[in-house]
Amino acid sequence: MDRQLRWWPRAGVSGVALLLAGLVLGACGGGAAVRSGGGTSGGAGVTITLYNGQHPQTTATLVAAFEKQTGVQVRERDGDEDVLAQQIVQEGSNSPADVYYSENSPDLQFLASKGDLAKLGPAVLGKVPSRYSSPQGMWVGVTARVSGIVYNTRLVRPSQIPRSVMELASPAWAGKLGLAPSETDFQPVITSVERTYGHAAALSWLEGLKRNAGNHVYPDNETLVAEVNSGQVALGIVDHYYWYRLAYELGGAAHMHSRFTTFAPRNAGYVLDVSGAGVLRTSRHQAAARRFVAFLVSKQGQEIIARSQSYEYPLGSGVKTSQPIPAFSSLEPVPLSIAELGSGSGALALLHQAQLL
């Protein structure tokens, strides 16, 4: 097995960068995402377009298995989930997208709030516990992961690890903290802090993180984890799977100089993030698009995820991960619902206020 996997960064973008990215996607969309065929058939000979904000490697395996099973072809456009969501809004009824597959729930909630997603049926939604999907049935949860701390074992002793995410704003961590503030994975943590402690406290916390990070601000979580592992910075906030992926690439935990751990049970920094998928309301291949979303949460689709090096938790069809990560049943995240995580707009506003974007 090739251990030199390259995981696409899922960094978010802000302001002008988001607009430029959207324009670039729009300019190139005529070639990469041209729709094939027509009508609403869900069988062989139909081509659907997938806007994919998840990591491409696992998605490519899912697509290949779906195409083999159904004969439906999938044209995949990979990119940052927030950029793709904004692109769908900009394209409106002319969007070539049939399915949107996101790494985090806020962008799915954003599209649902814009009326861009079609309601899914009970046969699909019933594959996943309802708390992990759209409260209105507009998208279905596919996988999950949790946020916590990655720390360098040479620079931080286990007894020093903060139990609360709020402690990371303390002067004790000045120059020792790494941040990837433009990552969409970071937004649910900000939302959790704001809902737990209020807007003013969340802003003060972010300003403290910015001071403590100093020059240790990175474009994505892959870079952050690598920098912690190499000792360039002591610790940072990430979702668990970034550490497990780097460990896989380097040949196992024995080759790592870092570890991942969660905050205290139900702490605001211990967030369960859900990845999901939905069908575009404007899709002209509704049946095929729905078949693809159904496949993602089917036993076959979930087992592909369970065996992959994505190191995420499958949410559907009763499948459990076969990777050496903590059991899903052992997790104790903050009790924050999909609806409470919202569209991420509040988190983005706070990031701008703190001048981290």
C-alpha cells in the first residue's frame, strides 16, 4: 500500500479569495462539469455531476464502486466545500451540480437555507440516526469526526494538556499554539464556543488564540499537524483524522512525535463534525443523483469508508470503522445539534472580527 497519500487541504477562504475562487470555478465549469444526457433516469447511460468538498481519495473509491454497481457515470469536481457551496448559489438554476458532498454540516445547512437542496426520502434518511442529518430532511449525514488537540510529545507533557479549549487563549501558550483559522473544520468549534460562552467571550478567545499563535498560522490542518509533529510548534486544534492520516503516511504511531487527544467530555472544544450529502433542487437527473446519495449511506458505501484511510466514522447502515481509532460509542462531545451548528455565518463573522481571515 502506498503510504505517500496526498490529502487535499480543506482550507476555507475569505472575502476576495472566495469571490475569485468562485469566478475561477465559473470560468472553468464549462469543460469539467458539462452535463451529459437528459431526463430523470437513474440508470446506465446517465452522467451526474458531483460537487465534492470531501477528500478526493475516498470519494474516488466511492464513485468507482457506485459506477460499477449502477452504470451511472459521475463527473467529479473537487474543491473547498465553502467555495463549491458559494458556486452553486452563484450558478443558480444553471448549476451543473446534481449532488453536493460536504466535509462539514454548515455548508449543507447554508445551501438548505437558500432553497438549493431537494428533500430526501425516508429510505435514505432512515439509514442514519436523525440527529446526524438535516432537521428538515434536506441532506443526510455520511461520516463524522471529532475536534481536539494535537500536541508534540517532546514539547508538551500529558499533564500540561488543556482540558478546556478556552485555556488555549491563556498567556501560558504564547508562541506555542498553531492555528489554521481558514479551515472550515475550525468553524464548528467557534460556533460551539460562542453558543456556550457568548459572542463577547468567543471574540476575546479568538483574539487570545491569535496572540498566542503569532507567526504559527497555517493554511490548512495538514500543515498544522505536520508542524506540530516536527516540533515547529507545540500544539494546535484539529479534527482527529488529520493526525491519523499523517501517522499512516509515516508508517504508524511509533514513527510520530505527536499525539491526538480530546478536550474534557462535553467541553466546547470537543465537537462532533458531520459530513453529508444532498441532491440539488435544480438537478435534471434527480433519480440518479438520489441513487448516489443513497449509495453513500448504504452498507457497501459505508464499508468502503470504514476500510479507507479517511479515518472517519461511518454513520449509516450500522457500519463501524475498522481503523484503529477510538470507538464511536466512547466519544463524549459537547451536546450540540446540527441545527445549533447552523450555517457557520456567525463563526465567519467572529473570524473576521478577530482579523483571523
